[in-house]
Amino acid sequence: MAQTQLTYTDARSKLALGVRQARDASASGEQELTLTTEQILQAKRAAELSEMRLNEGLTNSFTEVLMAKKFVAGAQANYLSVLRDFDKAQFAADDPVRDEVG
């Protein structure tokens, strides 16, 4: 009987810890989504400026424009990664038993 009680207490503690971790990850994910959204906006603005400089003849550097667009793509990929992690944290917070069992 004592062993069963210890097992139950241990499982309950692990579940509570999992819920706390999921909630923390979710809150952190919201902040990261805000930051990565800002990163995308800044990268897009830099790409627009590079393209404008090229179109107005202020530079002949196609590389500058391509690199700026590469930074936009990288920022967008980073956003998707953060969003995936945020979704996982949300799912874990919504269903901690499934996360603990499976």
C-alpha cells in the first residue's frame, strides 16, 4: 500500500511539473513570436531599402538585394520554428496526461 502511495505521489508530482513547464514554455513562446515577427518586419524593410537603392542606381550590388531577401527568408523560417515550438507547448499545456503517458 505504501509503495502504491509513493508511486501515485511521484506520478502526480511529475504531472504537475510537466504542466508548469508547458505553461512556462507557452508564455516564453508568445514573447518569441512577438520578437520574430519584429525580426521579419525589420528584414523586409531592409530588403525594400536594398531594392530601392538598386533601382535608383545608388548601388550596382545585386548581392546586397539577394542577401537582404535571404535574411527575410531566414527570419520567416525562424518564425515557423518558434511557432511550431509554441504549438507543441500549447498542446502539452492543454493535455499534460498525453504528454506524460505517450
